[in-house]
Amino acid sequence: MRYDETMRASASAIGDRAAQYGSPDQCFYRIAKIASVMLDKEITPRDVAIMLLCTKLGRIPERPDYEDNYVDGISYLAFAAHFSEQKEPGPVAPRSPPAFKIPDTVVSDLINRDRSY
């Protein structure tokens, strides 16, 4: 695939995926929120784009002829640039709540309960 075809394919893929998954901005912000909660640290939409790019770069050595890695990689790099230029940060993912702890008495009651049902 020539470079201009790869770039056109990338632009087309963005449109196709938007039709399937909704606005790319909303999707990247949603992923950032989920990752922020799971990792207990703020993850930005730009971070998400960079990590997805890393995934594609990590796959290229196994299949250097697989065009999808290049097409998607260009898209993720474009999104990283897009999110880098935003003046207003998007919705900030909430900090995860303190870990829920089950009281020890509840745990021991569950372990030691009568199981003769």
C-alpha cells in the first residue's frame, strides 16, 4: 500500500469506526475514565491514543506486511495530536473511591456459618 493510500485508509477507518462506536472524542474520554479508575491514576485521552499506538507498534515486528497496523497507527497518532492541542481538558475521570472493605466479622461469619441446609 502506498503512503497516500495508507493515509486515506486511516481517514476512512476513523469514519467507519465513528459510525460503529460513536464520536471518537467520547470514546477516548470514556476509555480514559475506565482506565483511570482501574489504574487509580489519571489517564487522559491522549494517553489512551499513545497506548493504542504502542499496541500497533508492538505488533508490526510479527506481521510487517499487515496494513491494519499502519492504518490504525496513523489514526492513533492523529488522535494523540488532537488531544494534545485541546485547550480545555475534557471531563476528568473521577478518582477511584477508597477500597471497600468487608468487616472481618462478616467474613468470619460467612466462613463459619452452618452449612446444613
